[in-house]
Amino acid sequence: MAELRAVVLRADLERLGRYDEQRVRQRLRDGFAPAHTRVIEVGGMFAGSVSLRPAGDAHWLEHFYLAPHLQGGGIGAAVLRGLLEQCDRDGTLVRLNVLQGSPARRLYERHGFTVETEDLVDVFMVREPALAVRDE
């Protein structure tokens, strides 16, 4: 997972002048919470990871990485949709941060995330739970 993170984030971190060969891997190791992490498999092979970590009034969507050759094919959107449906059922707010200029931001915006705050490196986004449709 740490190696995939380094591969996926490299271009954005280099563009932002923030790429560090060791730090990019260590940040995943430092924040890794197995209990909240899911492995994404495609065809029985490791394809990525995602974490949904409870914290206060929300869940943090973290460490969402998909192998580059699988990006753009709807896999990430399907994984995200499943996680968000779970949070909607629970009435849980979801937060995340994405690097400035990352194409992943468009994915998050399509799924209802809006910008909460940003700085020169990160964009912090939030998504309110969708109202569940109940059978009367």
C-alpha cells in the first residue's frame, strides 16, 4: 500500500514541490489503521486501498489509492459510492483532503463533496449525508 501511494501521488507531489521518496511512504505507515482499511481487489489481484476512519462528528476518507492502470474505468467511483451509501444510511458526514490540482477532486465533487477549506497544498472537502428515502 505504501508503494502504491508513492506511485499514485508522485506526479501531484512533484508538481507541488513536495515529493520526498521516504516521507510519501512513511505517511501511510504512520496513519495506517487496519481496522478501518479495505483492500481493493480486481480479478483477485491487489488493486488499491481505502480507509474510512471515524473521528468525532464525521468519518475521514483516507488512503484511497487505485493502481494507475485501473483509474478512469469506474472502479474508484464504485468503491466510493459503496462507502458513501454506508455513511448515508448511518447519517454520517464524510471529510477528506485531496492535493491541489489532483484529478481525484473531480471524482469527489461528482459524489457531492464540497470545499470546506484549502491551502497551498491541500483541499479539504466535506460531504453531508444524503437523505435516505424511506418506504412509507
